[in-house]
Amino acid sequence: MKVRFAAALFTLALVMGSAASAAPNTKAMLAPIDSLVAALNAVDAAAVGALYTADGSLLDEFPPFQWHAPRGAVSFMKDFGAFTKAEGASDFVVKRSAPKTVHPTKDGAMGYLVVPMTITYKLKGKPQTEMGLWTFIVVKAAGSYKIKASAWATISDTGG
């Protein structure tokens, strides 16, 4: 009886272990988002572009409101720079908070994430804070995740 029980526990441990290793990894799904925050803070358009899939798209609150492949992320950075310059905004710092929503597919090939962000910046020299939710679709490609789509929604903005 003890041998059967031990064998059953061993089998259960193997099954649970393989199920756990196949489970989607939230940290891995957040990796391109964390890299995006770092690239935005460094104002590195090429790095931002490299984080999106070839068919990626972005939505944000300034014209033209949407950017699509093949150079959507790079075009977004160019347009963001022009928009913020015209508005007198500068010194942007983006900070990610813990995700509010993480919905991976069962196989972990894709994920839907809603991530609160805080952006501090200066508007005509005066400190401002914008809080919002950034929604992402990430897809696994060549063993790591890339951003397929993102959409920004402002919750509050002291500058606007």
C-alpha cells in the first residue's frame, strides 16, 4: 500500500510539475513592457520599435491617434516628440505598476495585459503627473514575448 501511495504521489508530482512549467509566465509576458518603459525613458525610438511585432499597432490620445506596422512604433515616437514639443512638455518619466489584468491563452502563446502607469513630466516648466492604463496584447515569438498591440487610456492628468 505504501509503495502504491508513493508511486501515485510521484506520478502526481510529475504531472503537476509539467503543468506548472507549461503555464504562462506573467514575468516573461511583462518583460517587453518593462523594456518599453526603459526605452521610453531613454527616448530610444529604435528600441521601442524592436519591442513590437512586425504587424504591431499603437493607439494613443494625440493625433493621428493610431500607428501601424511596419514602422508604427518608430513613427509613434516621432509624432510624440513633435506633439510634446508643440505643447511645451518635456522630461517624461514612465513608471509601471503591478498589472491589473493578465489573461494569457492556455498555451501561453498570447496574453492580454492591463497595466497601470504613472508618467511624470514638465509642462512649460511646471511638474505634472499623468496616470493611466496601458493595455497590451503580447505574443510569443522565438521564445520571448513581443508587443502586438497597445492602447493608452488616461485616468487623470494634472497638465490637461
